[in-house]
Amino acid sequence: MSDEEKINLESKETLEDKKLNLRPRNLDKFVGQDNLKSNLKTYIESSKKRKNNLDHIILYGPPGLGKTTLSHIISYEKNVNIHSTSGPAFTKKGDLVTLLTNLAEDDILFIDEIHRLSPIVEETLYPAMEDYKCDYIIGSGPSARVMQISIERFTLIGATTRLGLLSRPLRDRFGIQLQLDFYNPADLKNIILLSSKKFNTKIDESAAFEIAKRSRGTPRIAIRLLKRIIDFSVVQNLPTITNMVVEDSLKKMRIDSEGLDDMDRKYLKCIAIDYNGGPVGIETLSASLLEQKDIIEDVIEPYLMQQGLVQRTSRGRILSEKGHNHIQITL
Ligand code: ADP
């Protein structure tokens, strides 16, 4: 297996995504994120008119909002090749140099979790992004020589959960910075309706809306819940997914009225009960919940904060009144 193939295995496009064509292929089919889409359309059109490669793009936002999907859409829209990889896949500088030197003009290099590149690999990216050059070390020890090689003009698309996780020099080298927000239930409902068609499943509009409201504003969660609800309805021989089967299945999956799961509730209860509503620091929470700090900050907290259940202050996390009320209901 070539290095590139190995690196491509890190790509998040699952076989099922590919088979069912779950990922939309052009910008018009990408639901929601209207402001981002309209700006991106302009940048793509302008680069086509100028017959130039697109400026480097950083996509940031919580997991499952469509960063990988968008990067593929950009390659379809520009009609260029995309090479997908992820930050942790690069163990040494040479891996990146090999990939960069194999890029053709206008190609897109997509690096997911770009904040997880090691500093030495990250530094290799700087001249590549700015001057389309990369340093290559030939030989080792005292006889080692540094050679600079030119590479084709390419577009780097980086994806990360939070822009702040990137070092300043790397962040500044992205000419286009696009933030993905949580989706509203109406957009998620459309994603669910489109996905059920691809799954060959009938679903009532109100049932799709109910799943949408409980999907934490995230397409990946919406599609996952839909798949599990299909399982429940198939086993019960139901011809259509109705509100009743949605309610029943979500209850069995322990997803509550706000779409929160066991982990979310454990987090809220920990602040409410163990720390008297806060403030409590992230390190303390991480130790109490036996959960990695990154998971808490990138996966659990963003939605709870967006919903106003928790607030982040300089002294730590505080449960809001809404958070307290929610815990009362679910206790
Ligand atoms: P990320 O890279 O941000 O973690 P992905 O691009 O992998 O998220 O998206 C997760 C799933 O959600 C994919 O199956 C994708 O098809 C779907 N998805 C994400 N955003 C949209 C959207 N706007 N419209 C339709 N499907 C979407």
C-alpha cells in the first residue's frame, strides 16, 4: 500500500457514505449555512474567472457539521482532484513532503484535524502554502544537505473544531476562513428527508422535524438517529416512520426532549450536584467525568453553550437557570 493510500484511509468518507451518495456533491445540494455558501460560491467563481487556484481555506466548527463534505464539494465545483488526509496521519516531515510533491496544479489537499499536526510537519507547510516550495533534507548527519523543491500551485483546505487550536502562523496563512454553525431544525429536517429517500424509507414530515429538533444541531447526529429509528421501525414492520416510533425509539436510546444524551446529562449533573452549579474548571470536570478535556470542549460543550444551558466564565463553567431547569426535569 502506498503512503498516500495509507493516509487516505484516514479520510472519514465511509463506504456507506460513498455507496448511498450521502454526501451532497455540489454547493446547491448542501443544505443550510447560507452565508458561508454564498461567500464560498463567490470565491470559487472568482478563482474560475481568474483561472487561478483558490486561496487556502480553513473550515472550523464542531464535529459533524459538514467540513469534510464541503471540502469535497469544493473539489467537484472546481473540477480538481482532492487528496484527503488528517493531521495525526503524518508521523514525520517526509510524509508531507511526499504528498506535496505529488500534487498536480490546482489540486486540493484536505487535512482534517489540522491542529493535530506536529510542529515540525506544520513548519513544512508554511513555505508550501506561501511560496509553493518545500525543504527537503538529503542524507543524514554532518553531510546532510537541505534542498528546496518547487511544488505545484495547490489549495490547502484545513478542518478543525476550533480556530483557536491553530498556531498563529498557520492560522494567518489561510486566506479564507469559514465557520460552520449548528443547523436550525428546519434545515436538519430537510437533510433527514433527503437521507430517508436515499435509505428508501418513508417518513412523515412531522417525524422528520422531531428527529431534527433532537439532533444537537448536527447533520451527522441527525443521520445517525434516523438510521437507528429505521432499525426500530423495520423490526416492528412499520411502513412509515411516524412521530410515535420516533418518540419511542429516542426514549429507548435515552435521547431527551432537548436532544441531550447520557453524557450531556452526566456533564450537567456533575456541575449542578457535585459543584453546586459552578463555577468549575475544565480540568476538574475532566477528572470528575473521566473524560478527555478535548472531548468535553469540542464535542459536549459547544451545543450545551449554544443552547444556553452552560456558560463559560473566566472562573470556570457555570450552569444557567435553563441548565438547572433541564436537570430538574430529567432527574
Ligand atoms: P465534519 O467533517 O464537519 O465532521 P462531515 O462532512 O463528515 O462533518 O459530515 C457528517 C455527515 O453529515 C455526512 O454524512 C454528511 O453527508 C452529512 N452532512 C453534513 N452537512 C450536511 C449538509 N449541509 N447537507 C447534507 N448533509 C450534510
